[in-house]
Amino acid sequence: MSINFDLNDLQAFRAVVEKGSFRKAADAIRISQPALSRRIEKLESALNVRLFERTTRKVSLTTVGLAFLPQVERMLDDLDIALMSISEVASTRMASVTIACVPSAAYYFMPQVISAFHRLYPKIKVKLLDASANEVNSAVALGEADFGVSFSGTLAPEVDFELLLQERYVVACRRDHPLAARDCVSWEDMYEHDYITLDKTSGNRLMLDQALMRLHPKKPSICETRHVTTMIGLVEAGLGVAAVPSIAMPGPTHPVLVGVPLVEPQVMRNVGLIKRRGRTLTPAAIELEQLIREMPMRSVGN
């Protein structure tokens, strides 16, 4: 059954009960009396019951309304407690939340999240552990981070993975590069140009080696790096092109860099939240986690 009412309707219900009249209740929650009446009517319609008996002199609860009141009070009290906890954390200068994140998501994506979080909770310090996938996994498993953002792979048994995005690999290149004007680029075509790769300590390198085991480039890479973000810096400097996950790329308005989808084959990577199983997050960590879920992620090239 679909219940079509919201928090405002429940608050209107409680206000009428407390004030004993629609006019006083409307004044208390600072809305017009017709607007309050509509909220009560919406609530009664959604529940398919009458909650109030109305006469010219007074408003009283029906039998069903009396039974419903304790449930409403409990829901609203629980919400008040939760909001109070968030408010207390936000007002504490020493409050902090620690997130572990792979560099490919830390460089362009996480600054947007942290900026939005800081505007909401300026007194909470965010600690960002930008590290390899294995190190992110370890930090979450050991409790050094509240939670992490990483890609699926070998996870510790005490860590859970929640998928946020399935992204594809793109070729990162300068806008003045011959590949930049293409709609898509095959891996073989990319390997015809000077290219940069990750070294074998990288989790991304392991993933790509498995996905591309049948491809044999005719020439070796001109440089190897440990992190995707370093590769992108080398691409921007004009050293060559590089295969990177799309979340690592800047937005479409970047003056120098562009990402073009790689095909034949199309290689995908699962990005998500990792949390220690059974761990209860602090209110601050819950808020940061929710912002990550709400922030748009790029799943294809620019």
C-alpha cells in the first residue's frame, strides 16, 4: 500500500492536537489555516480514516485519531533526536569524519562532495585518506576511516561494498590531440600513439590486465606511474594519452583535457561505498555518506 503523506502533514496533525483548534495550530506552525486544513485532509485521505471530529466550538480526536497519536509523537520525537545529534556534532569544533578514497575519485569528484559538506557543517573537519584500493580497504577494515570510496575487487571479509556507479574507461588526451575529436577510440588505436600506463602495484592495472589479456600493444608505454591522477597530469603536460576511469576526468568545460570512450572491448569498473560490517556511523559520517550518494558522478567520457 502506498502511503501518500509526509512530515509536514504529521507536524500539522500534532499541532492541531496540541492547540485544540485549526486556527491556533496554523499560527503555531506559521502557515495559513486553509493550508493546514489541506494537510489534515491529505493525511486522512492517505490513511482512509477520519482523525478529528469537528464542531463549531472545538476539535477533538476520533477513536482512530487517539490510537494514531502515540505513533506520530514517537516518529516526530525520533526525528527530533536524530536532528539534535547532527546539530550537536555540527556545533562541536573538534568533530571530524574520516573517509578513505582511491585517488581516481579523490581528485575531481571528492572536492565537490567536501565543498558541499563544508557549506553545511563548517565546523566539522574532514580527513581524506587518498590511497590505493588495498590501502582504502585496509583503512576501513581496521577502523582508521569511517567509510571508503573505492572500486570493487578483493575486499576484506569484514567489509561490505555498496555499488554507486558502473563507469567505463576512457582515453584521456589533450583537446589538440588527434584522438580528441573521435566519438570513441579502440584500445588498439590508442596503443598506436604515445601512451602512459600504471605500474603493476595499481589495482586499476590488475583490472585492465585481466580485461585486455588478448591485446598485445606493438610498442611499450613511454612512462609508468602508480596513480591515475599522476597519469592525467602527464597527459595534460603533453607526454601522451592514457586509459583512465571516467570519474577521474575533469568536467566537460576543462580547457585542456577531454575523455573519449574506449571500445573493443568496453571495460567497466564498479565504484561504490565500502564500510566495515556492523559499524555504526557517526551523524557526521552519515551526512557525508548521503552527500556522496546524491552527488552526480560521470559514468562516460566528456
